Amino acid sequence: MKTDNKLSLITRFLVFCSGATIAIIRKCPLFEVNKYASIGATVLITAFLSILSSFFAFSLIFQSVYLSLSLALLWGLIIFNLDRYIISTMRSNSSKGQEFIKSIPRIIIAILIAVVVSKPLEVKLFEKEISEYLKKEKIDLAYGVKEKYVDDLIDIENKKEKQQAVFNDKVAIRDQFYEDYKCECTGTCGTNLRGYGKECERRKERYELSLAEMNVARLKNDSILKYLAFKEAGINKLIENEMKIISNIKGYGLFDRVRALNNLDQMSSYFILLIFVMIETAPIFSKLLTQKGPYDNLVLETEIMYETDYLKKIDDYGHEREKNKRLKEMSTNLEIKSKESEIRNILKSDAYKRYEKMKSEIDSKNINS
């Protein structure tokens, strides 16, 4: 029994979202109209969520709200059109196994769309946790910078202390030689002879030699300490620059937040992803689980009528070609026969002329004789 439903504007729009043809769906019962309107509502909700999700994503990339909104609307239109195409190209048939196998590419595409749409929304929902994680990561980076160079700084400090200890030993030796020299010359130790004797002169020479060695050691010590101080200042400058880079990080992009989200508790993220997968694949599975309905039968009938009309035109075209071919062959045969008759007439005329010529020659000979 055919019907012609008067569909409201909202129903027509939802049916359009489902990818169904309005002219065909009008002929279907009301339950079939409601089924495709529900599928269209699911496609529309997915498109709305994709606009919302992409707006959050683009707002992290671009500073302009108008640009982010424009790109989000464009992305939502792409997702809407893709979902609508996926649903509209599905056809119900008697074999559910073959139908499911044919639907596998569509299901994979739907899952990919769900992953792309869900990530920015997950980032927005876990914004507080992500911010705390990124702050902690920033602190860890600053701590890691110091840890990276701590061994080099300790090594420089140990070298400075070792070098200073060597120099201090030389200073102590010089001081000891000086005390021995003064003590001997004043007569308070050694030979206990006051004045500049041989022992005093010997100790004086030893002290002066030690003093010269210490002056050389001082120059060497100062040079080494300056080099180590320069090296230490260079490392501190590196630390300062890296710390400045870390401190100048004011905001984080989309991929930084996605990375942070992946390092947080992933159970909640998976739960949200599964919700989007369910929403995105719901129209596909609803088409798979439901039996062939009136709309599918009408679509099949329309396709059969179109194919029949097409085959009829092809057949008529073939007959026309065959007819033209035969007419052409007949025309060719007639033309050949006409040519043959003309050739025979020419041959007859030529033979008759030769005969007349030979006869006239024979007559002339008879008269002369």
C-alpha cells in the first residue's frame, strides 16, 4: 500500500542528514521515516560534536576566534558529509554476513573519525589535570637541567680544590724554609750561631729557590683557576639559558596537551573514546541489524526500473545499429550490381564496335577484289 507522507521541515532535514532520498521516503510508512530521521539525528549530533571538538583544537593553534570558528565549521561539514555518504551507500540485503564484510571499511572510517573528534574534547575535559601535569613537567625540566650539569660542576670544583691544595703545599714548604732560614741566622736553632754563616747562607739559598718555585706555581695556579672559573661560568651560563627557555614557556599547543593526556590515566580517555566510537558507528550498526525495510525495497525497485530502462535503450540502440548495418550492406550490394551492369554494357558496346569494324573491313576487301 503506497502512502504519501506530509513530512515536517525538521523531519525532512533529519532524513536528508541520514542520506535518504526525500521523494522515496515519502512513500514509506511512518515507522520507516522515523528510523531514518533517528539515523539523521545521530549524524547531525556527530557533526555538532566534531565542530565543538575542532573549535577547541583550532583555538589552541590560532589566536583568532573567527578563524577557529570558520575552520571548525568547515571540519564539521566534512565530517557531516562523510558520515552521510557512509550511511547512504549502505544497502540491506538477505545475507547479513556479506553485508557486514562490505561494511568493514565503513566501520574503520567511522572509528578513525571518532578518534579524531574525541581527542580535542578529551583535552578540554581534562584541562585542569593536563595543566597540573605540564606544570610538574616544567619543574622536572628545570630540575633536570641542573642535574644534567651537576657532575661537570662537581668535577670542576674538585679540580679547583686539588689545584689549590698543591699550591698550598708549596706555600707551606716555602714558609717552612723561611722559618729555618730566619731561625738559623738569628741563632735560635740549627748551629745556634748568630749571624750569616755557611749554614745560614745555605738555608737562605734553599728558601730563595723555594720562593722562586712558589712564584712559578702561583702563576700556574692562577692560570688553572682562571680556566676552571671560565669553564664553570660557561656551564652556569648554559644552565641559565636553558632555565630561561623553560621559564619562557607560557602556553602549550594541542599536541603538547595530547601528549600530556596520553601520560595521564588512560582509562577515562578510553571511556570517552568508546562513547564517540559508539555514537559514530551507531548508524552503521543500526543499518546492519535491521531487516530490509520499505525504503530499501523502493530504492531497489527504482534501481531496477532505471537499469531496465537503461538496458532497453541499449537494446534499442543495438537494433538500430544492426538495421543501419543491414541497410548499408544492401546499399553496397545494389551499388556493386549497378557497377557490374554498367561494365557489362560497356563490354557489349565495345565488342559490337569491334564486330562492326571487322565487318566493314571484310566488305571493303570483297569490293576491291
